[in-house]
Amino acid sequence: MSTTHDRSHPSRRTRAASAVVLALAVTSCVVAPAPASIPAASALGPYSAARLHGDFVFLSGKIGSAREGTFAEEATSCLDAVEGELVRAGITLDDVVQATVYLTDIETYGVFNDVYRAKLAAPYPARACVAVVALPGNARVEVSVVAARR
């Protein structure tokens, strides 16, 4: 006569193995620290210049300082501002994996691409470009990026 405490029963072995796997998963989990922030020096609103999370840096949108010059000058100063924030986070434009570009005039898309090509190297980050009605500070271009630390 078989007892109900037979340890060789397949369902008991499966449950025991599952419990071991679960215990290993729980004990090997690493709790990531809360994302660190880099304060925005001259923010136009309540936000961080960048958030660091694991190996990723999420950079808030940056606008350029040359808003009175040509669009190419403004786009260059915008990407210079992006680069400056990345350097503050300990990385470079080469670490950017995704960019979002906001333009108040989609007709400037070609000029922006020329400036972008001059500042970033291939392979280029994934990118989206969005035409918008207006940007803070009367900017004509704003760029936000996500970068991966190596």
C-alpha cells in the first residue's frame, strides 16, 4: 500500500524543484538603486537635466543658446548643450542610442540633418523628429536623448 508521503512522486519533485528555482531567483535578485538626478542648471521648468538609471542616461530636452543667429547656429548650440550635459554624466555623444528632435519649422529638417551629421558619428542613434508649434524660450529646435554608459 502506497502512502501519501512518497517523496518520489513526480508532482512533489516538480514542486520542490520549483521552490528551489524560486529561492535562487529571489536570493540572486539585485535591487537597483533609485535613479540619480543631475540638476538642471538653467531649467525653464521643474525637471532634472538628466536621470541616471542603471547603465542608461535619460537627458531632458536641450535648446541652444544661439537663438538670435541662423538656424544652423542654433542647432549647433543645441547639440553642444546636449553634449555638455552628457559630459556632466560622464559620457559622450558616441554613447547616444536614441534621440528625439523637435522642430518649430519642418522646413529646417535638412539643415538640422547637416548639423547632426557634423556632430554625431555613424552608426547614428535611432531618432524621431517631431514638428511642433512652439518650444520654450522661443527656441526653434530642441533635442532629448537616451544614452548607454559602457
